[in-house]
Amino acid sequence: MIQISEAAADKIKQMLEAEASPDLFLRIGVKSGGCSGFTYGMGFDDTMTEEDQELHVRGLKVVIDQSSSRFLNGVEIDYKESAMGGGFTIHNPNAIATCGCGSSFRTKDEAGQPEQC
């Protein structure tokens, strides 16, 4: 369903180790908002619901809520370092438009609820 590059997986594992909580996992989601209509959310969590989907990618436990899964099919997550620092990037083949910030998008079938930038 999703792909995580080796660089991104290494960074996420490093961040998880810094949290020092063995129950944490990576949660990825989508919600309405942002300049283009939908925004990505990515963070650590320790609670799953019955509607969550659990994946294992590059040794990471990744959880996606049911409503977000339709937006995340085929997503590629990477991590890049530059002179200005590092950051995660998301390539979403379902997105037909994205915001300049790279964290907001819309799909062919759904526009979400765009907000002012």
C-alpha cells in the first residue's frame, strides 16, 4: 500500500529510539484542510482502533486509519538531507494537485476542504 525509502525508515527508527517507548508506532493519515484540500499527518502513536490497518514496512509498524487508506494507496515516503536541514517528502500518485509546501493535495475525485494559505 505504501513505500518507505531506506533513508526515511532509518530516520523514523532513529526518532522512535529517541522516544524510548517500545509501544510506539508510526501513524500516517489524511484529513481535510490545507491549501489544496487535504493534508497529510504523520506521527507516533501507541493506540490502535478496530478501523485501523496495520502494515509492516522496512521493519516499521505503520498504522493507517480506514478513512485515510483510499488517499494513501501507492504513496512513497522519503527523507532528504540538505544544507538547510532534513525533511520527509511524500509522493502521492493519487494527487492531481499539490500545494507549494508539499503537504497539501487533492485527488481527481475529491477536493477536500481547501483553506487559506
